Amino acid sequence: MSEPFRPSFGIPDEQFIRGKVPMTKEEIRVITLSKLQLQEDSVILDVGAGTGSISIECALIARRGKVYAIEVVDEGIELIKKNMEKFCVDNIIPIQGMAPKAFEGIRNVDRMIIGGSRGNIAEILQWAEENLNDNGVIVANFITIENLYVFIEALKQKKYKYEITQVTLAKSKVINDITMMQGLNPVFIVKASV
Amino acid sequence: MSEPFRPSFGIPDEQFIRGKVPMTKEEIRVITLSKLQLQEDSVILDVGAGTGSISIECALIARRGKVYAIEVVDEGIELIKKNMEKFCVDNIIPIQGMAPKAFEGIRNVDRMIIGGSRGNIAEILQWAEENLNDNGVIVANFITIENLYVFIEALKQKKYKYEITQVTLAKSKVINDITMMQGLNPVFIVKASV
Amino acid sequence: MSEPFRPSFGIPDEQFIRGKVPMTKEEIRVITLSKLQLQEDSVILDVGAGTGSISIECALIARRGKVYAIEVVDEGIELIKKNMEKFCVDNIIPIQGMAPKAFEGIRNVDRMIIGGSRGNIAEILQWAEENLNDNGVIVANFITIENLYVFIEALKQKKYKYEITQVTLAKSKVINDITMMQGLNPVFIVKASV
Amino acid sequence: MSEPFRPSFGIPDEQFIRGKVPMTKEEIRVITLSKLQLQEDSVILDVGAGTGSISIECALIARRGKVYAIEVVDEGIELIKKNMEKFCVDNIIPIQGMAPKAFEGIRNVDRMIIGGSRGNIAEILQWAEENLNDNGVIVANFITIENLYVFIEALKQKKYKYEITQVTLAKSKVINDITMMQGLNPVFIVKASV
């Protein structure tokens, strides 16, 4: 039986098994991944992993490292497991729970992804301060003004350096050979490092 | 002597050796790369390679493949060679010349990148029709309305499927702990396949 | 009986009587209006008037001038008339028909708005060449790459000067005191003058 | 002597007398104006008036009303006066000083524009609560995340309704008949009302 085609990175959205769980769009995902500055042996903590789409890409790039995929919703955990199977990935450890409680026992993290914080950003950053390795990198995605602000204020207090990239996408819809551009919701991608 | 840090992919702009040759911004570069759907053994043709930033990333991902980097400007060819050395990459073949003449002898290409076409889009696509492998993918970047249009019209004539993603970025500039967002020029990224 | 509140300009979208006819968003409408450089006595030709939202605003500003509102769809013509009544405007002349045939008898136009051209851009510009007054201004809105291109190519041939403003909007949606930004479709606004 | 051409509204940027004082771009200005929902007799308070470009447009629309133009910088006050003269406007009252101290004696304001707050947003909103007329409208422009956030948090506390429109513009630059799009800095426009 032939395996489905799989690129070295940049898995299109439609190849992931999705439910009703919201999924980061592929362009946002690859910018997030590139900001993470992954290495083959990186240990990664994906907070609010959703369908696992970012975790899967991380696990494929950090093939000798591992990914802790934190997700609170049942359906999310199921989808992460299904996507691990589909993409033949075994270096993801799905953990159901709320951040930062669900981080218990996790140590020596090189990279953190924050895709959904549910209001406990300050505690998550406190945990990062104690547990993120030197030269660690945190990349977070935001679609709301308030969560973006709270995050960058917390970064300032902890003396992190940060850069924000706001990404606004429009995608073509071709009807009768005429190409209309359709706008997507803008996303703020924050990269932070010590 | 310690090597400089190098991520598995997503090399930041400032790590490339640049001259006055314009360089694709890193966010545009990684979206372009992801649309290419590269594999480890892909053979890639980078038309208008500039500083070689996209060729370098391609060569690192397609580690068992190779990249033909076509560039007409002297300084560009020099920069490509310098960046190959800096990033320890030897599967790029820099070729000085204009497309499609400079393609002579190149066969069995899996992926094409068009970053600068200087008006001969139709001939380049004609060449692609004869030389691009089945399941081939072309990704092109445009910053002008006219070149974008000419390309998608040529795609329609050749019965290619295509999708356009317009990417508009704003980047933070932090002064006295206040974060201003600065706009960049929007880029149209076209992915085409048969 | 009290009249409904009406601003001097900048009528919000929800105040217009709309059907299923697509309507230009208010921010696009006011930028279009400002590019028109209207005066109190301007004679305006609104091609593809839709619900009449732009015609109404023009008629209120050019209070001593008049607006020819060309629309091909029955429902559009009805909506234009209803909105004229609602906003107490009597200096709009609704004309049902296709451009440029529907322009018959119209002369001495100072301003043209092109909101929907259905492919006969070249003929419309030919008509403009013969009938638009000195110092005339044309403002056109596009959401497709092809129509935008065809328009600016026609402008180049007729030796018009032009500027394009691409407007990308995101609007807040507030849920539980959290402000999410939602993207709209980008619009190209072209201003042309001799 | 012939007067320079002046549109009924939508004065192009280049027509204003400018110094080194930053000026709101014309597209942002007209959206701001339209959100204000001005009437002919509106009393308007323009906080951080800069060159006076928004005050001038307001004064022309609210021809039977008046505009208090608050500006702290000497050069700004000079420019406001020069632009009043240029555009033959006499219903602007330029006031040099910091908000809200400079508001002393001002009453019965229908509309407020906040273009530059220098950190005392809370006090300005407190003043508005006491002095803005029923059905009053406040429109504020922001280019930084922090000032935007502080403003909407203050609005929430005062039980204002608000909507945010983020406007991202790209403008054409035509070289040799080729049209490149150049990005501008995005602006957040907030409209608030009780």
C-alpha cells in the first residue's frame, strides 16, 4: 500500500485530521515554525496544541528531539493521537490538562509554543523562567488585542526581548477564470527570547 | 572553532551574506518554501536566485536532491557562492544567465521557484511544460500587479491549477517599551501545479 | 415625526436599505468618495451603482450637482430609489442598463465611479475620453486581479495618470470583553486623471 | 487671483502645509472623519491636532459648528494657523497645551478625536464622561499596541461601546509602466460611544 505524499515540511491544512477544533492556518504555522529556530534535537513544549498540527511539524523537524503537546480539550487529544499515527510520528507526548499545571515533570525545554493560554500567561512565563533552557525561544500566536498586550507586558517584566510580526493573508478564489482575493483574520506572532 | 547556530530551517535574514541584491524577507521565504512541498530528494530550479537565500533553505531541506540557482547579476552569483560556503551547502549549482536560456541541459526538475522573471514568463512556463516532472510544483513571488497578472494568465493557458496568497506583514519596533507596528510591502505568492 | 439621524457624510452601512445586492463597505466608500475630489456642483456618473450607497453620499456632497446612477439589475434600481427616498435625495437619476450603452445622452461629467464593469472597461474608458470634462477624475474599485489589470492597462494606453490604494481592513468582534480582529476582503481603489 | 482647487472633503495630504510634524494619511483621515458622524453644527475637540489636517476637514464639514484644536508642540500650533488661513477656515480654536488641562473652559462637546494622548488617556476619558454631550462620539487613532490596549480597557471601565477598524494600506509606485505596491504602517481606528 502506498503512503500518502508528505513534504519535508509545510504540510497543507487539508492533510491534517481535524474535528471542530480550530487549526492554525498553514502560512501562520510555517512562520511560527521558522521563528522557533528548531534543531534536530530540540525539546519542545506546545501549549494549546489543538489538532496537533504544529506539534506534528515540530516533531518531524526535531526528529531526534521531542514535543510535549499540552491540550485541555478531549477532542484535541484524540486528534493529536490520530495525526501522530497518520504522519508516523512517535516523538510527541500528548498531555491533557491546563497550563502550567500540566507541565509537571517536564524539564529542559528548548522551545515553547503558545497557541492558547486561557488567561494564565503570567504563570506560564513564570514556569518558563525556571524551566526553559539557555538560548530558549518562545513563540506565541494571538488573535486578540488583550491577550497580545498581556503577553508582551509579561515579557517586558521578565526582561525578554521580543518581536511581533502581524500577518495578514488574502487567498485567491477563482471563479470562471477570474481571481478574487479573500481576506483572512490577521494573526500576531510574537517571538521572545532572553 | 565553533560553528554558528543554524536552525533546521527558517534561517533569519540577518544570517545571510547580503550585498545590495534585494532579498526575500524571511516570512515570505518560509511560506514560499512550504508551498513548494519539498522532499529530501527534490530537484529544484530557483529562477532569479538573488542572494541565494531560498536556494540555501531548499538545499538544506532537499539534502539528497539539488538546486539549480539561476541568477543574471554578477554580485548575486558571488553571494550565492559565499552563502553556500557559510551554510556548508554543496548541493547548489549556481548558473549565471537569463531564463530560460540558462536552463540549457537541466532536466527532471521537481520544483521551480520564480523570484524574478524579467518579462519572459511565457517562455519559462513553456520550458516548464516540457521539463517539469509529473506532480511538479511552481511557486512564484510577485510585488507588481502586471507580472502577477501575466503569470496567472499564462497559467490559465497551460491549464495549470493555481492559488494566490497575498501576504501583508507588519513588524514591531519597540521604543521605550512602546510597540509600534511598521508595515512592509505586500507580496503575492502563487503556487501552481498541473 | 422625527427624522433619523444623518451625518454630513459617512453614512454607516446599516442605515442603507439593502437587498441581496452587494454593497461597498463604509470605509471603502469614504476613501472612494475622498479620491473623487467632489465639489458642490459636480456632475457624477456612478457605473454599477448597486444599492446606491455611493450615489447617495455623492448626491449629498454635490448638493447642487447631480448623480447618474447606472445599474443593470432590477433590484438595484429599486434599492437606489428607496434609498433616495430614505435620505431625502432628489439629485440622483437612476438609469437601468449596461455601460456604456446606458450612458446615452449623458454629457459634461466631472467624476466617474466604476464599481462594476462586467468586462467592458475599454469601452467605458473610450466614452470617458470623449465625455469626461477637463480635470475629470475616475475612481474605480476592484476585488479581482484581472479586472484591476485590464483597467490599469487601459489607463496606460489612454495616457491617464493613476494611483492604486489597496485597502485591507480588519474589524473587531468583542466577546466577553475580549477583542478579536476579523479580516475583510482587500479592495483595490484606483484613482485616474488626465 | 484664482483660489486653489478645494474638494468638498477629502483634501489630499500634499495640500496641507506641513512641517516635520507627523500627519495622518488621507485615507486614515477620511475614515476617522466618517466614524465621527459629524453634523453641520457639531462642536468638536481634536486632541493632538498635529498639523491640523483633521481639524480643517472637520471645520469644513461642521461649518456652523466649531473645532477646538489641542496641540502641545509650538510648530503644530503654527501649522494649524497657517492651514486655517490656507483653507479659509475660521471656526477652529487652536489651543496650546496638554490634554486634559488644556480643555479648561471647553463645554458641550459633541465629538472628540484622539490622535495623540501622551499617556493620559484615563484622564481624558474622565473629562469626556463629564463634558461630552449625549450621543457623543469619540474616535481615536493608534499605531502602538500599548496605547490601543489602554484605551479600550478604559472604554470598558466607562461602559462605552466600541469598535476597532485596523486599516492596512498599500500604495502604488509606478516605474516604467510597472506598478509596485508599497506597504504603509497599519493604523487602529477606534470609535467609541455611550
